Amino acid sequence: TIIMQSSSVFIATIATFVGLNILTLTSGIYLMMGSVLGNSITNLIVSLFTRSKKIRDIRHGFEIALANSLYHFLFIVPFFLIELLFHPFTNLGNNLANSLQGFILLKQVPSIVGFLTNFPVNYFFNLIYNKFIILGLSLVLLFLAIELMAKSILHLFGGRDEAKRIVHKYFDNKYNSFFIGLFLTIILFSTTITISLL
């Protein structure tokens, strides 16, 4: 996750590998927990490289990222130990998969992401045979997408100063902050982008 800069991409990859029986469900659960911690480290790294004219802004960004890291650490460690000792998530996942087998045919649900990405992805795979070049190119495109998304959102709000004014207006209330953070992360598929915007 630290390398990919996106726990969403990493967790989607894990879920795909588990679905294809490349990974076991147990391994997938532990990888997901590690991904959550890796994502919080990514946020700390991003906060250290925030470009701002005011030291206060950099300090606040680091404080938010540090709070995120501590929250994830305090959340993941107990769940990691519970799973390690009692396996409730593995058992729940296995039971749910067994009970739903045959009822849900997800292959029949059209994939919007697949529709938009199949052609360019297949084109690059046919054009470039070296899997390490493909991986490197994928990471560069991911970093580009994260930066482009953050700048696009700032531009949408009318620039950094206007975005700060809006953020301070609506984020003073803790409930607003919670739901706006939730909404932004769902839309952007990235806590890294959400936290770097703050």
C-alpha cells in the first residue's frame, strides 16, 4: 500500500486474488489489515511533502495524518489479534460465501470500470511484454491520477484559498466533517487524496 499509494487499489487486488483462489481468504484478511496500516503511513508521507506557504498548514496536515495513523493502529491491532486467535472474519467470510453460493451471479452485473478500462489495459499488455515495465507504468499513472484528482478538486472549488474558506465554513462541525470525509473518500476511492486535500 505504501508503494501503490492506494489501499483501495490494493484491497481490490486482494479481493480479486481471493475470488480467483490465488490467495486464501485468511491471507486476504491479513493483507487487508496491513493495507490499512500502510495507507496511514502513506498519509503521513504525503503530509510531510505538502506544499504550503504557511508552516501552520503543514503542521495541521501532519496532525491530521498522525491522528489517522494512530486511529488505524488502535483499530487494526485488536482486530488482528482477534483474527489471529479466534478467526471470526475468516469463519464469517467462509460461511457467507457458502450460504450465498449460487444466489449471487456477479459476473452478470456489468462493470462500468471494466467497460472504461478494458481496451487501454489490454492495449498496454499487448504492446509491452515486460511485466515490470507494466507495473512501473501503472504506478506512475496511479501517482498522476492522485495528483490530478487533488488539483481538479481544488480547481473545482475555485482554487486553494476558496477551498480553504469552504472547508473552514463546513468542517467546523464534527458531524459535517465526518460525513464530508466519508463522502469524499467514497467518491475519490482514496483516503490519501481526501487527507491531502485537508
